[in-house]
Amino acid sequence: MSSCAQLPSNTSRNMGYSVLEAETADEACLMLRANGRIGVVFTDIELPGRMTGFDLARRIGREHTDVRALLTSGHVAPAQLQGRQLVTKPYALDEVERQLRGLVHCS
């Protein structure tokens, strides 16, 4: 995992949250099934594997209604979001913190 990808994880840890990291959406889905204490999933829209971040967010909405999804991308049209929350890249870590805190308090 690149150091750029680790920035949100490190920020979340510094905020006092436990962090699980998945390389693919399929791996994230397995983690969600195995761990009932996940409150927020922070994911890029472009992911390795067969599912995108949009696919993952839709699946979370169907199968894990108590979990919130926060998407990130450097190039996405607002119409693609379908009401989902997005942190645009390059993102400021304080914006990631603000959005995560808001989602954690909603879950």
C-alpha cells in the first residue's frame, strides 16, 4: 500500500478510531461480514478487482444499513454520486476528519 493511500488510515488512527484496511471491495465485504463493529467505510471510487467504490457503497447500503460509506476520487462528476458523500482528491486531511466525524456520529 502506498504512503498516499495510508494517509486516511493514519488520520483515522490519530482520531482514535480502529482501522481495518482492504485492498479490494471484495475483501472489504468479507471484513464487513466478519466484523459487526464497522461504522464507516472510506473508499476510493477506482479499486482493483471487479467492484468499484460505487458498487461497494451500494452493497453496503443494501446489506449493512448501519454502516456509512465515504467515497474519494480525483475525477468524478457530481451526477455520478447519487447522493453519496465524497471527499475530492487531492484532499485536505482536515476535510477527511470532518467528514469521518460526521459519519461516525450518524452511525
